[in-house]
Amino acid sequence: MEAHDGLSAGIAERAGFKGLWASRLSIASSLGFRDANEASWSQLVESVERIVNSTELPVLVGPDGGFGNFNNARLLARKLRQAV
């Protein structure tokens, strides 16, 4: 089930879903941004951290293009690992 914040993650868990999907699009939309890379990677990490802290379910994160290049994608992956 898709989750874009801690509340939606908790609802999905209580509904019986076995895992969560956190996409850049849904997180950006929940923050009031368009799907045009307006939300930063740090905002994505903060949102994923709230999702992870709200549930025991595994979370698959879809950051799409890696925020520009390989180095940004590698930094994002490192920060996501630290968030969990």
C-alpha cells in the first residue's frame, strides 16, 4: 500500500497490508509540491523517516531519478539507510 506520511502508514498497517510503498510523487504532493523535483532529497528522507517510525511494516522507497546524478543518488541511499 502507498504511504506518504506517518498517518497513512499507520492506517495501512491497521488495514492489514504487509508492506508499504513511499513514492517521490506522493510525498511531494503531500508536502504541497508539484511532481517536478521541487521537493528536496532531505524532505523525502524526513518523510520516509516519519513513515518508518509510525509502523513496523517494511517500506520500499521510490526516489525516481536519484535527484540529479549518481552522487546525489548515493547520498540519498546513505541517508535513507541512516533514517531506519
